[in-house]
Amino acid sequence: MTITALLFASYADLLGRESVELDLPPGATVREALSRIRALPGGSALPPAPLVAVNLAYARPDAVLAPGDEVAVIPPVAGG
């Protein structure tokens, strides 16, 4: 199955792109998607447990993904 991972701000800078399509096996989890992202050049700099949303809703690492899902990897945000 194919999912789209969206990368924002510093994460997009680290990986040199704002999105990436990932081919994952059926029943793959958010954790597995993050593992695939970490394997990309620059991906090893992602924190151990980044904030993730699947289809605009926050998701846990064990959430099961479906074909066509959109996984957003959200960097920390500081305000003032």
C-alpha cells in the first residue's frame, strides 16, 4: 500500500523535501512509516517520538495505516 508522509519546517529541511510517498505492507503502523522515513537521507535526525497525525487527527505509533493515508510528521513549535 502507498501512503504519503508530509514533512514540515525543520523536518522538511532535514530531508530536503516536503513530502514522500512510502510503500508499506498491508497493516503497517505509524511506527513503521516513521522507520522508513528515518532510513531516508537526513531522516536519522528525527526525534525518537515525533508528533504524528494521520488524515488530520493525531495518531499513536501503533495506529494501523490504510492505503492512501496522509501521515503528517509535526515538528515542535515554539511561540512567543
